[in-house]
Amino acid sequence: MTKKERAKLYPVIISEYNPEWPTWFAEEKSNLERLIGSENIVRMNHYGSTAVPGLAAKPTIDILLEISKTTDIGKLVSALSPPVYICLDESSLTIPTHPPHLMFLKGYLPSGFDKKVYHIHVRYPGDWEELWFRDYLLTHPKAVAEYAALKRMLIQDYKHDRDGYTNAKTDFISAIVEKALQAPVGPTL
């Protein structure tokens, strides 16, 4: 499938907040613990717009899966296998990621999106800006409204360009992260 065909099959969609999203995260968290083994997981967080009540979002549950540096990557990839999971490694990722340079997609069907869609971002433990961003939004309704408006505006130009959509939000996200880093309290984990 070409990039253009994928873009049409899997467009950027913005949905109103769905109160089921935290439950979807909890279900997948339990599933991942079972498949990979809790001993390999340092922590797991629901982040991104679906983790912020009331925020319009792509209906995709972003999961930050922090694994132990001793985790066998080959076993991890085998445990999260096709057709349920699609593994993207450093050679197939279109936006740079942190080590171990892995991401898993779930809910991408040959006919389009499934009802529940997940992006599982695999990283080694760290102090991740995504968690700072999420927590700032959780306590700043004005920033939530601004972010929702930005996303609704961007969808007009980037409906079939996921990377462009993501890159177009970078300045806003960076500004919020900077504010969050100046706050007296860090992210909740």
C-alpha cells in the first residue's frame, strides 16, 4: 500500500471526548501486562488527548510503555505480534522516537480503523515531556480549549497527513511543556 493509500484509509479524525477512553486504556494495560509480563514493565501511562477529559481528540489511545533496560526486545516484539499488533521499528517510523525506537499499532484493519485504536510507544524509563503536557492540560481548562481549537483548525489542512498534523502542533505543545516544567509540581505517574 502506498503512503497516499494509507492516508486515505487511515485519515486524521477528531472526535469529541469519549468517557470510555480511560476504560479502553485500562483494558489494554491489563492485556499488555499479561502479554509482556509485569516484570518487564517499569510503568505504563495513558497520555495524549484521550487522557484529558473533555478534550476533542483523535480517537486513538496513546500509551507510554516504559520497559526495563533488561527487557528482551525480540521477545517483546514476538509477544505483540501480527495481525493484532503492527510493530514499527526505527526503520519504519516516520517521526523520530526515543530508544528502543519501537511503537506498536493496534486497531488498524485492512478496511480502516477498528472501534478501538491504540498507539503503544515503547521507551526506557525517563522524565517524558508527554506526561508533563498531559498533566498541564488536566489542570488548565483554557489550554485545553486552545488546543482543541488548534486541532480543529489543523484538520482542515492535514486530514490525510498524519505527520504534518503532528508537526503542526509542535509549537503549541512545546510552549505548554515549557510552562509545565516551570510549575512547582511534576507529572503524576
